[in-house]
Amino acid sequence: MSEILDDIIARYREKDGNVIFLLQETQEALGYIPEEAVGYFSKKLEIPSSRFFGVVTFYSQFHLKPRGKNIISVCCGTACHVKGGSKIADRVLRDLALSAEGETTEDGKFTFEIVRCVGACSIAPVVLVNNRAYAEMSADGTSKILREIKKKESDESK
Amino acid sequence: MNQSEENKKKVIVRVCIGTGGLAAGGKEVIEAFKKAIADFCVDIDLDFTCHYQKVGCRGFCARDVLVDVVDGDTSVTYQGIKPDIAKRIVEEHLIKGEPVKEWLIDDSYHAFHAKQLKILLKDCGTIDPEDIHAYVKVGGYDAIKKILSSMIPEDVIAEIKASGIRGRGGAGFPTGVKWEACRKAPGDVKYIVCNADEGDPGAFMDRSIIEGNPHSVIEGMMIAAYAVGSNLGYVYIRAEYPAAVDRLKLAMAQAHEMGYLGNNLFGSGFSFDLRIKLGAGAFVCGEETALIASIEGERGMPRAKPPFPVQKGLWGKPTVINNVETLSNIPYIIRNGAAWYSSIGTEKSKGTKVFALTGKVKNTGLIEVPMGIRLGEIIYDIGGGIIGDKKFKAVQTGGPSGGCIPAELLDTPVDYESLGRVGSIIGSGGMVVLDETNCMVNIAKFFLEFTQAESCGKCVPCRIGTKRLLEILDRITKGLGREGDIELLEGLCAGVKSASLCGLGQTAPNPILSTLKYFRSEYETHIREKKCPAKVCKDLLTYSIIDAACTGCGACKRACPAGAISGEKKKPHRIDPEMCIKCGACFDTCKFASVDRE
Ligand SMILES: Cc1cc2nc3c(=O)[nH]c(=O)nc-3n(C[C@H](O)[C@H](O)[C@H](O)COP(=O)(O)O)c2cc1C
Ligand code: SF4
Ligand code: SF4
Ligand code: FES
Ligand code: FES
């Protein structure tokens, strides 16, 4: 991991020394921001780790825990909300047996997130599966997609 | 390509790959066209060559995938195209010359466009956003060339002031006045920042402009930079918009290559360059002082104004911050003149405004209308009325800072002052239509959940105030509302509005105040009768099966995720209220309307 982090530090030094950039690159490379990475940066750059955590916790983009293999994001922005986005969110919670938004299934296969508008409001309600947008979704339609992914996952592991 | 291929006529197949187009399978449609052409080539010698053009959002995303077939002077538009239809279009239209009637755009497509006036969106959706030459061909970069060769910065500012354009990011501040203040601020180093944070959850104007016509934004920034005396600009854009970021990066690279960005542009001595900063998902970062903090790499917290960014902005230097749509307008104003621009719109609100028309209207999409058009015209003429011919209830404009406007005010003209008078705002351009099945208390609660979560926490009235407001709304929707709650809401709203530091807190009460103003009785029914008239608030509903109507088909039993429904086949079923989680699945599933919701 330290190689990746050193590379990010080098690019960070070239840029204007922007902590958000550093963290965005880390998340891009590792999928989340491990605490060790923050410790490493803090030591190498002589910046207190509290400053990193301050930024990480302020912005919803950053994750301190690893995320699942498949990311299911249900949009609950205004346009999706008025067309039943929360019903879809409730369904995903139940289908994946999770208790809250942001959680990952035990087998690490799925993370469920609620997003607030992905800018596709005219085809609401929208569900993103691994960043691909599905238009005019229903709870049933979402369940179907989840079943398909689950099937693919179990076929692959056979 | 051999000689005979070159002599063949060119047919252009233009496919929408905006967000809606991609979701509906735009890329697959292009592939299907290519495959169909290749397949036919085997057997017949085609008398044309087919070229593909990818375009950004064309507005009517609900009809995606939209495909134009351009053959010489004639252009035909298809709607709702799926990959398997491509072969038919190739065979019947391209080869035999007979357009496939059933997929052609219809009257409602034309009605959607009839009352629009497209200035910015005209090029969005017709030019290839990934090709700088396409923008140049329609007059792109003419404005900056004109300015650099014949206008001094003061002239440019005078022109923008005369056009009357006001900022499209929400506040409606006159753009020319802002530029002038920055020009006059002392200092050698100044910055231009394009605000592409687009935080209103229900709006996608800026996204579509950047995806569909990125060069217009770049050119607008160049003009702004020349006017105020800046050589470096930043685009602060949401990381949630990866496609827009890619388009913008590509556009910048092409502009560099052409010598449209960089040093000594067009031999004028003026230099300008651009950088991109990715937002990291915080609504408050759309506020200009918070945005500056975020670009500087800090937590994005607003600070008190003055000093305004035009005096003390990014890295402490004078900075102009403008919204994407504002900047995108600039080249068109310079090219066509201030007089032309100010002839559109109303006395105090000039030009056109782009809105994201969404929610319960039949025709959802991105629209551009002249200022002063009536709300009713947007909803009924452009939007085609309410889905399922349900009853219109309200239109929400301005997102979390705005309000809900009821049916009796649909005659209101859309301009900054008029919407302000009825308790809402134009805002950035979100327009969400609500019907009789939407609960207004629920809508107010939805927005407060948003603002409460997004409050940066710097100042107490906003941090604690939005929390208290949300708590009260929450208990009202749960059937625990008390007498006096409405008055409590009103008092708190006034406090949060007047005492918060930034626009987020100052406007957060608006969704409550406007729904209280026009839909007070809905609040009262929730509090006094513990009922939700629109049947949305879960905790106020009970589900039961009407014995006389139930056929015993068992569909609800299979649909129920909680196992709360029992009954034998062909006999009336029953819901166990203890086990019911009020998901509504049985209500939606029953074909015989035998499930009662009260
Ligand atoms: C909480 C909050 C969020 C805002 N979000 C945005 C935004 O997403 N995009 C935007 O252009 N302006 C936003 N604004 C307005 C900006 O602060 C600023 O007024 C605007 O970018 C100025 O550009 P304009 O004059 O071209 O409108 C926001 C303001 C507040 C208070
Ligand atoms: S009003 Fe809210 S968002 Fe704005 S500074 Fe205060 S706490 Fe932060
Ligand atoms: S509302 Fe949902 S949980 Fe309750 S009975 Fe119907 S299907 Fe079952
Ligand atoms: S509200 Fe869901 S995409 Fe905009
Ligand atoms: S994305 Fe295709 S028309 Fe809007």
C-alpha cells in the first residue's frame, strides 16, 4: 500500500498541496480511506491526522470503511422522492437484509447507499447499480436486478 | 475508404448519450446501428455511408433514446428507440427510404417544444460535445475573438450590464455589476470560478449544459476573465457527475490544442487557463464562500460576508463566482448583442431560464423558456399536464431554499420578483410537480431532512434550528403532533431565517412556510385527526382487506414481505395488523381494489 500512497504524495506535492485531492486519489486507488493511510500521510507530510479526519467526515464522498463489490445506490432526491424512491430504498434494505443505508452485506458483495440526486431527474425514480443508471425503476424491478446479480455472483463462485 | 465510398452520400445517425440516453441504452443503440449496417453490407452494395454523432441531452429525456436520421437536408427524429429497432430503421428508412412511422416523434413531442425558446439548449443536443469543431461551426469562440480584437474590458462589462442578465445560481445578482466590482477591486491576481456544484436535489440543468455544450462554459469563463482581468479559472464540479467531468476535461484538452486556452490567445496578449476541482459531496459547498474554502482544500464552511468574494475570494484574491448557466449565456450575449438579449423576458428578469421539469407531469425533461412565461403554461402546455390525469396540487421551485406554489397561483409569471412574491424562488431551476397523492407535510419534512443533514454546523440557529424543525415535522407525520405545533414551527422558522449565517440556514424554513401558507389544513388534519389526506404518511395508515371484494386470489399474500396476510385460496384473506409493516405492497398488487388503506 505504501507504494500507492507515496505516488499519491508525489502528485499531491506537484499540485497545490490540496488535502481533498490527496484523499480523493486515495479513495480512487483503494476504494476507501483506510485509517493507516491517514496515519501514513500524517507522518510523511507532518499534518495532524485530525485535519484529515475533519475533511473526511465533512464530505459525504469519503468512506472510512471498505465498500462492497456491488454498489446499489437508490436516489432519494426530490424528483425521485415524489415518485416513490423511498419505497425502493425500503425494498433494497429488506432484500439485502441490511438495517441502514451505508451498510455492506456480510459477504462483502453489496453496499447499499442513498444518494440525493444524480442529475437524471427526468427519468425518476433512478437506481444506480455500479454507476449505471436505471430509469423509471420500481421496487419490483430493483428486486429483479438484485436477484440477477446475486445469481451471477453465485455462478462465478462455483 | 476507396474512391467509390467517398463519392457516396453521407447519412448521419445522431444519438442522444446524455444521462437519459445512456440509461435508456444509447450506446447499445449505436452499436446496433453499426451492426445492422455491417450485416446489410454483406449482401447489398449500399449507396450511402453512415456516420454516427453522439450528442448530449436534448431535453425530452423521457423519450430517450432519441435518434435523428439526417439525410441531406431532411432530418427525421425517432423516439423511444431500443437496440432491436435499429435494424428496422436501417432497412426501411436508410435503405428503402421509408421512415418507420410508429417510432417517429408525435404531437406531444412538438407540444413539449412549442412554447420553449432555446438559446443555450439549441446547441445542446445538436452539436457533438466531444468535438470542438462542432462548436466552432455554430459560431463558437467567435465572441471571445470579437472581444479580444475590438473591445476593452470596460466595454465588455458595459455590454453585460446592458443585457440585464442576472446570476442563474439562485440569488439573481446582476452579472455585470459583479464583474465590475471585481474589475475595480485592487490587485493583480484575480480568479474566475465556475460554480458547477449543482446541489439542488432535483435539478440537472448545469450537468446537461456541461455534458452537451462544454465549450460555451469555457468561452463564457474566458470572456469573464478578460473583463475582470484574470488569467486563471477554476471549475468546481460535483464528483457525482463523472460524465460531465470527462466532457469538460476533453473540451479543455481540445481547446488547449487549438490554442484557445493558454498563453497569448489569438495573438492578443491575453492569457487564460483553467483547472478543475472536484466537489466531494456537500451541498453547502455551493455557497460561494464555502466553495472557496473547499477549493483551498478545507472543510467547506461558509464565512460572513462582507468581504465579498469579488473583494477577497480564492486565496484571498478578488474572485468572480458564476453559475454554469450564467457563464454559458455570455458568448450568446456577446455574439448577438445586449439589445437582443434584453428584448427577451420581463422588465427586471431578462433572457431565458433553463428548468428541470420533473415530478408528476407527463412530459418531464429539461426546458428553456423566456422569463415571464406563466407557471401554468409550463405545466400544462410544455409538461402536458399531470400523469394519469390526477389533480395538480403544487409545484415546488427552488429546491431546499424554495417553496410550493398551489393551483390557484398557476397564473404567476416566472420571474425573480413574481415567484418571490408568492413565497418561492426561481432558484437554480428545479421545478418539481406534485399531485394529489403527494403529502405536503411529507414534502416539507423531506426538505428539512436534507437541509438538516447538510447544515455545516458552524452556526447555532441553523444547526439546532433545523433539527428542532425536523423533529416537529417528524412527530406530526407520525401522528404525535400536538396543538400548538404549527405556531411553534412558525416561530422557529422566523428565528432560523433571521439568525443564520449563510443562505442555507436563511432559506431552510421556506419549504415549511410556503406549505403552511397554502396547505395549512393538511397540517391540521395530521395533528387533530391523525390522518394523512394524501395517504402517504405510513404511521397514519392502516391496511385491511374488504371481505366482500376479495376474490381470494392470494396475490397480496405472495407480495407481502412481512408474512402478515393469511387466507385460503378463493376465500377472503386477512391482514394481521400486528405484523403489517405498512409497505403498501398488497395495495399496489391487488387487481380487485380489495385492499383498503385508511
Ligand atoms: C447553500 C447554498 C448552496 C448553493 N448552491 C449553488 C449551486 O449548487 N450552484 C450555483 O451555481 N450556486 C449555488 N449557490 C449560490 C452561490 O452562492 C452563488 O450565489 C452563485 O454561484 C453565484 O453565481 P451567479 O451570480 O452566476 O448566480 C448556493 C448558495 C447557497 C447559500
Ligand atoms: S447557516 Fe447553516 S450551513 Fe450556513 S454557516 Fe450556518 S450552520 Fe453552516
Ligand atoms: S402493507 Fe405490506 S406488510 Fe402490510 S399487509 Fe400489505 S403487503 Fe403486508
Ligand atoms: S432526484 Fe433522483 S436523479 Fe435527481
Ligand atoms: S438525456 Fe437524452 S434527451 Fe435528455
